[in-house]
Amino acid sequence: DAEITQSPRHKITETGRQVTLACHQTWNHNNMFWYRQDLGHGLRLIHYSYGVHDTNKGEVSDGYSVSRSNTEDLPLTLESAASSQTSVYFCASSEKSLANTGELFFGEGSRLTVL
Amino acid sequence: GENVEQHPSTLSVQEGDSAVIKCTYSDSASNYFPWYKQELGKRPQLIIDIRSNVGEKKDQRIAVTLNKTAKHFSLHITETQPEDSAVYFCAASIRVGGGSRMEYGNKLVFGAGTILRVKS
């Protein structure tokens, strides 16, 4: 079955280290998104991509970067991890137009702790 | 700016009662309004959605209403059951340019979530 997977599911790192969270989907969706989930803030958009070599900043993009070299993957990199980036990260994908498909498919989430 | 406000932040109801969660949005161009349910430790999943050309949509015990003039929409759950206990998120679509590809797409802005507890 087609799916969207994230790895690692849990990660503990130290302040200042570089961290990459992987996201892989097998639906051949053009649109991919990274959100972070924090209590009281809901799901906030970090970066998103509408296709290969396309990346865009979301509401909370500072300290994060993404790259889209193929349709299936959108890795999220924290260049220099900070304690404020301790969170649960969700990757999601959708077909070309949300207005037509009506659904965002989420991965299982990656819990990141920065000490 | 793009903003979705959601109320209440927590809601406790007795099993069998109804629950209502309300959201307001700021972008008058928003045209798609989904609701996601997230059970403890799980990923958010779509439960119902509504588009701007429809005022109300129902699916068994859940329904969503939309008032575009007032820019608010609501989730209604009737005959609540313990398995309805979860966090519920509303969202509104924001139409954006497709970055370097200059193709239009949509992104979703989410509310802060409502923790619903159904007491049996």
C-alpha cells in the first residue's frame, strides 16, 4: 500500500548539532509539507514543496531547511539544533491541488528532543 | 495575515451529549476547511471537510457548518462516544504562488486544537 513514512521516530540530540529528519511517500504526490506540533500552537508549517526542486518557507522556517531532489522525499534539516526546536515533527503530502483532493496525509511523526 | 483561531481549547462532555468546536479565519480568499482528528500518540487524520460553495456537510454523527460572511466554521459531533476523545484541529486553505515554479497551490493553516474528552 502507498504510504508516507518518517525517520527517525525518536531522536535526542545536543544543542548545536545538525539533525536531519527524513520523509518518504510512495503516492507520487507533488505537494509535501513539514509541520511542527507544540502544545497550545497546533500544527505550524515549517517548509513546503510543490514539486521537484521547489521549496517554500512556512510560518516558522527560521533554523530549518529542506530540499526536494525527487518526488518521494522531503528531508528536513536543522542546521544547528536549539532547545526551542524540541517538538514533534509531522511530514505530510497531498495531490497537486488541495482544492481538488481535499486531504492531507500525515506521517507518523518524529519526536525530537534537543538537550 | 493568515490566522485560524479555534475554541474552546478543551471540552468535556458526557457520553451521548453533543460537542461543538468553533473556528474563525482571517483570509477571505480561503475556500477549503478540513477538520482533523488526532488520537493520543497518532497522526492527524481527516474526518470531514467543507468547501466555500457549501454551507453545511454531514457524515453520520459529525457535521460541519460554514459561514463565509462571518468567516467562521464549526464542527458538530452528536451522540458522543468515548472513542471520540481526541484532539481536533480545524484548518483553512491559503492560496499561494508556487514559489520558483510559479504555479499556484494551497497550504493549510491550522488552529491550535481542541482536546475533547467524552466521559462515560
